[in-house]
Amino acid sequence: MMIINILGLLLIGLIVWWFWLYKPREVIVSEGAITVMVEDGTYQPSRIKLAAGEPATIRFMRKDASPCAGTVLFSDFDVSEELPLNQFKSIVLPAMEKGEYAFSCQMQMYRGTLLVE
């Protein structure tokens, strides 16, 4: 009985860490362009650091055949683009002010963040 309780607490701790505490590493874009892979239910990288006041180009490569992975939304910029399977798709974003901007699939199962500094 004690082992089951300990395993349960460990599982709860893992769930809390995964959903609320885990922060993926940030990728800094210094030249205005980056490639994001869409596969296995995630955007890689999912946290992208950009310079404020400069336009940015994000190249998406969709490897995931899931219908949810077929569209990427940048709701703060009213940008919605279809991502073809196994092909690069470049999306040019306008110059941004400092802040955090989310991007996701249409169901918000795939999520990412642009950190503009």
C-alpha cells in the first residue's frame, strides 16, 4: 500500500512539472529567420526569442500528418497559414513590439511562443 502511495505522489509531481512548471529552452533568432519543425505533437523549437522592431521569417516544416498540424495561427497578427506536409512554408511576420505572442494550431493543441525583446 505504501509503494502505491509513493508512486501516486511521484506521478502527481511529474504531471505538475510537465503541464505547469516545464519551460522549453528558448532559441534566439539573430538573423531574422528560423526553421520550426512540426512533429510528434509539438513545435520544435516552441519558444523563439526575437528582436523588437524587426520583421521575422519563420520557416515551418510539417512532418506530422495530423489534421491539427495543418494550420498555424498567429492570432495577434491575424495570420493563419496552411502548412503542407513534408514541405517548407515561410511565414513573414511584421516588426513587433516587446512582449510575448502565442502561436498555435487551430485547436491550440500545438503551441508556441514568440518572445520579443
